[in-house]
Amino acid sequence: MTGNHPQVEIFEEGMREGMQIESADIPVEAKIRLLDALSATGLRNIVVGSFVSPRWVPQMARVEEVIAGFTPVEGVSYSALALNAKGAERRAEHTPPLSPPPHVQRTTVHLCDVFVQRNTAKSQRDEIAALEGTITRAVERGITDAVVAINAAWGSNWVGPFTLEQRLAVLDLQFAAWRAADIEPRTIWIGDPMSWNTPRAVEETIRACVERFPAVTTYHLHLHNGRGSALTSAYVALRALGADHTLALDTSIGGMGGCPYCGNGRATKMIPTEDLVDLLHEEGIETGIDLARLIEAAHVAEEVVGHELYGHVSKVGPRPRGADLYAMDMPFVETIAEAQHFRLGPDTYAGCLSPYKQPITSPARAAAEAGQPAVLLLPESD
């Protein structure tokens, strides 16, 4: 990829989006272990949980203990979700180590009236009716920047797909309300809780927004991966934006995640953080994240939740180069456990079936080990 790409910001959601759909019986100590592992990877934005009712989200009942027990790393922004005033008060009591919320106000309108009622006990009309008051209070607090958010943007499991025109209409409604207060929002947040994103629809939306809202510099995507298209959709968003933009992406270690209100449970998933980081690095976009440590964090996450997660790079490893190239005469590797030789060494496949009576060698190997392009052993032309 050329240098004409947006800045990419990654927001790690495993401790919130992931944990909220996993077992409520996961010990606090295990959650702290995972949070500390994530903090050591070079991630710059980590969502540590949410301050919500333990009656409806029992997995977050002890979020204060997690915050009190983990080891913050300098330079990492730690945040938590709060859906109401009581949650915001609880969050403020833990700031620091949580980072202060940004001095910006967000308004949100869901395209799906059914989902918003299931999720927040408010209707789409309630959200629209609240815009004026929210913006007025923001102006009184001295807010000068805004985030305009739409959720369930591409479709709903209860009412079906939404069109580009509908997405733009909901955005126009909010932009008009902010402009009436002499504030021009600079961020568009787009959520997809029910995994309706497709690469075509995401690209179409981003390009239309860039044309319609030229003052917007940041696009923040919260894409769920229940139907397997989220990473590709994020990639086309990356290609649709330029160097004067920032693309913020919500991801989750191991891809775990899901909303209990959307009808798909854990199957909703998210973009695995390690898969996105690997892709960005292969595309020449540096993230400052240590992929090897991130892969180890993904394995910690599997131990913490007690089942296999959904990432790919944590199972097969990054593309090997130089000293990390595989042994040429390694035996058959069949299981995921045996495939972990890339991080655990050849003992993982010791004793596996091997048909090779003589060591395999190749003159193509020398260049590869030196970090040079692979050599093709073609016959020389006359």
C-alpha cells in the first residue's frame, strides 16, 4: 500500500465486548491477567469494561475490582463504557487509572428501532427527540467538537437491510442539529451490532460520507464479524480514505465478542485484533504493536474464557521470513496444537508422522534466509 493511507487507530474491546458475552464466572484474577497481557503489547487504546447494571450484564459486576487490580502502562489510554449518569459517576471514581473521557459529545441514532429498544429501552424517536437537549447541554459545558454516530447501520435481524439513502438521512439529521449550535462534527462513528456489513456497502458508505461531510476527519467503525466479512470491510474502508483521515477500528483479541440483544450471541464475534495487526503490517502500515506479544495475549484469552477463539494468526502464526522460516524436512503437521511450533518450537510436532527418508534441501533457501525475495529455480533461457 502507498503512503496515501489514513492513520489507523485500534481500540481493543476484548475486556468489554468480549467479556460481556463470556461466562460471568470468569475470576477477576483471570481478567486482570488478560488485561495486563494486552497492556504489554503496544496497544494504545484498551476498553477495560463497562459500568452497567449487573442484573442484565453480570459479567461486568466486578469491573471495579479488575480496574483496581491491573497494572497500567504509561502511554496506554484505558476507557470504559457508561450508558447513563450513574455509570458515568462510577467511571469517574476510577479515573485514573482510567483516562479522562475526551472533551467531545456524541449523539447516536439507531437505524433499527427494534434493536435500540432491546438494547437501551429507548426508541428511535426517543433518540431523535433527545438530540436538541443533548446538544444544548454540551454547548453549555463548552463542548466544541462532536461525534455523530449511527448504529445498526447496514441492517437488522428484525427489519432487514437499510439503504445508503437511509444512512445518510440519519447522519444529515444529526449534522443539522449540531450545525444549528454552530458546531461542525469531525467524527462519524458507524456501528454494526448484527453483522450486516459487506465490503461493497461499507465502501459505498465511506465514499458517500467523504463527499457529503468534507469536514469529517475521523471514521470510527465498530464492525461485528458474525458472517465473516468484517476484516474485509475494514480493509475497503482503509482503501477508501486518504492521508488526511483517521480510521479508528474496534477489534477484540481472538475475535471474541457479541451483543446478547442482537440474536446471535457469541457467534456475532468481532475482528480479531491479531488478524488486523498482521494485515496492516503486511500492507506496510506500522502500528507500534508487538504482534508476537499480541499472539501470546490471544492464547491467554483462550485460557481465560476456557474455549478456542476465532482468530487466525494466533493459530498459524505470521508469515515466516528469514530465521523464522519452517524447517524444510519437518514432519506432517495436522492439529492446531502441532501448528504452534511457530511460537513454541519443534517439540510441538515431535514424533509426528514423517515420510522423508533424506533431509530436504533447496538452493532457494539461502536467499529466503537472508531476507531476500524467494528464488524461482527456472531453467536459464538461451
